[in-house]
Amino acid sequence: MNTTYRLCAIDLDDTLLNSNHVLSDTNRRAVQRVAQKGVIVIIASGRMHETTLPTVHTLGLQTPVISYNGAMIRNPVTGETWLNETVPPDLADEIRTFARENHFQLNYYLDDHIYSAERTPWMELYQQRTGARFEILPDFYERLKGTAPTKLIIVTHPATVQELLPIMQQRYQGRLTVMRSNAEYLEFLPLNVNKGKALSVVAERLGIPAEQTIAIGDSWNDIAMLQWAGLGIAVANAKPEVKAVAKRIAPSCDQDGVAVALTEIFQIEEHKA
């Protein structure tokens, strides 16, 4: 492979992290060795910024983090924010009302905090996966009125998410980005927000063209990122739609697919450490 890749964006859950949401030593070492070669490695996650940080710190990265599916770009070391998009208050109020009337778990992300009206099994599922710390607000619906969150997620049965997705995409067409980032997650984001657009912002700030960029992911929210990058890589456990746009398929997240791909591309050797 003749292309010199200078920027590599990697999704967290079910990509860099295994199906138990754990970072393997093999993946950690591979990322660190690539970074030591001078490649800029960044995390690009659907998670809130705060819950990306344990992995970022373990990897020793000092690079900007793409979080909230591309709504935020922030450097955890310097605190510098390159992008911070928010959902308009009137639309956020509308979605909160919809969730209340239909008794849905709603995750409300405001100022890198996450709020919920009550503790539910769906909230606990999300918390178990991401380590997010929720604040329960008894007056959730009234207190958050007029605020502009970074995003909102309805967490519910996969079949319900699948049913709601086209309805909500049509309802908020031209006003919000509505996507499915996980089987149980229906996400409401600021208009035109996605990981691909955020990656383009990072690359432009760093003076790196798309053809010198790699993106690795597994889920629907990674598609734009894989399409934008010069080399889009899907892990073997990726959704069929993600594999369809990828230029390369790596082994699954449980088989250290990120490490395998990076080792092949950058010709790094595996040294136990």
C-alpha cells in the first residue's frame, strides 16, 4: 500500500472495545505503536465526551476527540473545543414531550452531563455499556425546558427503534439529524451532524487530506466517516450497511480487528508491554 496515512479515526464500542466494552492489551499496544510512528490517532464515538476519556487516557492520546456522533470535537488535554453543535430548544422540548407521552427512556445530554427523568432498565442498560453517570431529575420535563442539548437518545426495544426511525426522520427532515447508532438507540442530533463531517473538520484543521485518512467502525453512525476517509475499514461484526461502504474488512472486535488492520497497514510489530 503506497498511500501514507497520517490520520486515523477509530470508533469505540464494538470496534476498538470488544463486545464487553473492554479495551484489549493487543488493541492498546497497536494504537500506541501507530501513534509513536507519528500518525495522529483520534477516537470518534457516539458517546458523550466524558465517557470516552477512560479509553483516551489509557491509550495516552493527547489528540482531539470526536464525540456525540460528531456534534462535539474537544481536546481532553487542552480543553480546546473545535466544534459544539446543539439541538434547538424548541425541538428538544418537542422530543421530551413525545418521550413523556409515550413513556420512553430519554437520555438528555446537556453541557456534557446526562439527565434522565427516572431510573429505568433502559437507562441501566446504557449505563452498563458506557459507564455514563446519570443525574436523575424529578422535575426533568419542566426544569430542562428551553435548554439546548448536544443530543437526545430514546432507548427502547430494537423493533420500536426500527419502527420510529423513518417516522422521526421524516418529521424532522431539514431540522435535525435522526439516526440509529445502536439497535436500542434512536438519536436526535443537530442538523447535518455526523462523524464524517466532524472528521473532515479535524483533518482540515490539521492540514491532512481525506486520502491520507483512515476510519474504522462498526455501526450505522460510522457510515459517513468510513465514506469520507481515504480508507474506510469495517470490523467483521459490523452492520451489513457498514460493510457495504468499507474498502476493507478487519476481524471482529473480539478478535482485535483494529490491531490486525493497523499492524498490516503500518507494518508495526507486536511487542508485549
